[in-house]
Amino acid sequence: LVEKVCTKKKIKMRRQSMLILAIFSALLCQVFSSGVFELKLQEFVNRKGLIGNLNCCKSAGGSAPGGAQGLQQCECKTFFRVCLKHYLASVSPDPPCTYGSVITPVLGSNSFPVPEGSSTDPTFTNPIRFPFAFTWPGTFSLIIEALHADSPEDLTTDNPERLISRLTTQRHLTVGEEWSQDVHSGGSTELKYSYRYVCDEHYYGEGCSVFCRPRDDAFGHFTCGERGEKLCNPGW
């Protein structure tokens, strides 16, 4: 009899431990996952190879930028700084970047389609992803700077003489798979880019705040609907 009682207690304790573990796992997912803002840099055009102060990025022959020969020799080593912030009526390019920031490797010269990756930096991917661990607010501010690097190893962004172009914008954005397309033009430069916000797996709703993971075990028997509602399995 004592042995049976002990066995029942052990089974009960195991069930309680499994329940605690399941609850903890669900809470962990809800704390550390929600959705992701994705930015796709598509194409950059710098028609004359000039930086923002209208000087050449590089002039091998030392010719003045105003001459035809000088224009031909202007060649930039272009990389980007991306800063994602909360919605601001007046967007400042200065930190902090409340939702995250990225500095890319050198991705091209004057004009080029932006690649999906980089041979010099295997950690870089395009689209650029900014994970969120909280409900998507539906608005954001975005800064994208194109800069010239004197060498591929020198990616400092605090020298204003390296700045080729700067985009600052703020937008409303609903959650969805469809990409929003945009173009920024200024002077002799143009940047084509797109962006979207998508929920992580098992997250639903306008702000990716509804959590639902299908299961068929001791803790539930259901699938998930399009809005994250739990749909009971047949017979449950």
C-alpha cells in the first residue's frame, strides 16, 4: 500500500513538473519572440561617384570633380548604416536607435543592385532583420545612410565627409507578408528599398501579440486559426 501511495505521488510530481515546464516554455516564447521588421536594400545609384559635399569619393589622377576626366575617376566604396527607431515627428539620425542598428560591409561601388550577402562578411544578410520581443506598435522611424569607405576594413560612420546620402523617414506599417516599396532620391543619388513586418512562428494578430502553438498532448488538443484562436481537435 505504501509503495502504491509513493508511486502515485511520483506520478503527480512528474505531471506537475511537466506542467511547470510547459508553462515556462510558453512564457519564454512570449517574452523572447514576437515578430521581425525586415528591410530589403534593393538598388543604389550614385551617378557621379560623389559624396555629399560634391567631392569625389576617390580621384586617382587628382583631377577636379568638375572635369570630365575627374568624373570618370570618381569611385566610391559604398556601405550603409541603418538605424531603426520608434516613431518621431522629427527624425534625428543620431543614436539611440531604439529598435536596432546595422552597419553593412562595403557592398558595391557607385551604382549597383544590393546583394543578398557579402563575401567579406558572412554575417550580413539582405533583407536586414530587426527582431522584436514585444508587440509591434504599427509605426517606426528609419534612417539609411550611404557612406564611402577609404578601405573595406574602415567602416567608421562618424566622419561627415564620408556621407554620400541620407534618408530619414517615418511610416505607419501593418503586419503582413507583402513588401512596401519605396524610393529615395536626392541630388545625384537614388536608393530603392522595401520593408515589411511579419510575425514569428506561432504569433498572430495586428501586433503579433497573440501566441498559439498547435498541440495534441496532455496539455491540449487544438490547432490555430488565422488570427491565433485555438480550434479544438475533433472530439475535444
